[in-house]
Amino acid sequence: MPIQCKEEIKLITEQEFHKIDYDIMNTVFSIHNSLGRFLDEKLYNKALTEMIPGSHREVEISVLHKDYTKKYYLDILIENSVIYELKTVTKLNSIHRLQLLNYLFLTNSNHGKLINFRPASVEYEFVSTKINKDIRFSYKFDTNYWNKSDELCIFIEQKLKDLFADWGGFLDVDLYKSALIYFLGGEDNLETNIDILFNNKKIGEQKVILLNKNTTIHFSAVADNYEKYMIHLKRFLYNSNLKSILWININKETIILNKITK
């Protein structure tokens, strides 16, 4: 299986989730009142799982493709159906929501919860999605601005299609990026510094993934202002000695492949 979870996940309704969650949150508030708000995340994790029967801590998810593997860990799984992601941050933000959504997609779940122990009062957020496995595998590739005759472009397009065939869409962009770079030769072999120019004078160096002496690759998840984003990529290109950028934009179910050249 391309995606494997150490525990079997049971799908539940939103009503069932909230019924379980009600008791869990009472325990969360009790722990916060007893331990305060300045401990490390793992200590709250351990305290919570020790107080809740049928809970699992640091549940491993493996994402596989051929000899590539990436592992994720669910902070807490309760009754094999309720996923909690614990934080000790100033305030919850969109990055935390996207992380939990990624876990929901990987486990084909619909509901989860973020809990932040750092504020004076526990901060929490219910995260829900209607995106199921069928939707995640209804992705589409846009290659209108791709070089379909270039061997490197052909390889990248096919490898991305292989990854999406195994994993589907909507997952963390860094997962696809990590896997693709792995099959291109690995970050340790491809990452290097290039010169950055300003008014035709070198002002310093920038670290990039260099696929050959003239080409780098760039990943994004742009949903809006695609053209404006491209303008800044072109500025980067024209202020370096590179000749092209292979731009992979993964926005939910749409994957746009774009080769930008000078």
C-alpha cells in the first residue's frame, strides 16, 4: 500500500466525533489547570494519553513510492477514530490547520482537532473536510507551458504522475517535492549555491536545487495571483546566471507544470 498507518483508522460521523471530543476536552482543560501552560508539547501529549483509555501516541504513517519513504506521526489517536494535533505556540495559524488536514487526507478521515496548550486558556480548533479519496484522485495536470520534448521535463512529468497515481492530490506540497527531488538525485547531490546579480554585479549567493548547470526547480501551492507569482520567479531568473526554472505549482487537485526561460 502506498500509504500505511500503524493503526487501523475507523471513519466516524461529525456527531460521533463531537461526542468523543466532549470528554477529551474536559481532560485537556484538567491537564492545563494542573500542569500550567509552559511545558513542552510531548509532556502534554504523554499526560493526555495516560489519562485516556484507548488512546495512541505518535502514530506512524508511512508514505511510500518504490524505494522512497516519508514518515508522519499523528500526535494522538483516540478510539482509532479521533485525531488530535497538539501545539505549544503563541497562536494557532493556517500552517497548523494545513498540517492537520494533511493527516486527515493521509488517513481518509474527515474530522480532527488542534489543541494549543501555550495560551493562558486552552486554544482549540475543530478541523473538518468533505474531501474524500475519490476527490483526491480526481486530479488534473496542466502542461500547456511545459517543454514536452526535453528529457528532463519528460522525466519530471512522468514521475509526478506516478506519485499522484499512488497518493492522490491535496497532500502537503513538501511531500511531492521531497519525493521528486529524491528521484532526481537527492537534495545532498543537487543543492548548491548560485550567484545573484544586481545591476550586473554579484551581491551574494542563493541556495537552490540545481538540476543541471542552467536549470533549477521551484515548487509552490499558489491558488491566487499566479501571474504575479510568476513575475517574481522571472525576476529571480534574470538576476542569476540560470537559463530556466522548472516551476511545479500544486494547488489541491490541479498540478501546473511551467518551464520559465530567459
